[in-house]
Amino acid sequence: MPDQEELHQRLIELKTEHRDLDMAIATLLAASGYDPLQVQRLKKRKLALKDLITRLESYLLPDIIA
């Protein structure tokens, strides 16, 4: 089981990749003659990253019921 520091580092890496994908998608959409299939794949990867980020954040910062 990875420790908290390793999980936090992984979370930072995932957020960076998510942000990079967002910029790549925006760049492709701004270009004329972009490939819609490529954009769709990037968006799917971005969504998968967002799900992973959410799960990791939930694990690192669990909800405390008061």
C-alpha cells in the first residue's frame, strides 16, 4: 500500500496531466481541420483522469460525518 506522500505526489501528476489535456483539446479545437476522433479520445482520457483524481482525493481526504 503506497503511503500518503506517494499518493499526494501521484495526485499532483494526475492533475498536471488533466490540465495538459485540457490545453491540448483547446488547441486542437482552435485549429482548423482538427480530427474529431482525436478530440473525443482526449476528452475520454481527461474524464477518466478526473474520475481517478476524485477517487484519490476522496481517499486522501475522507468525509468525516459529524
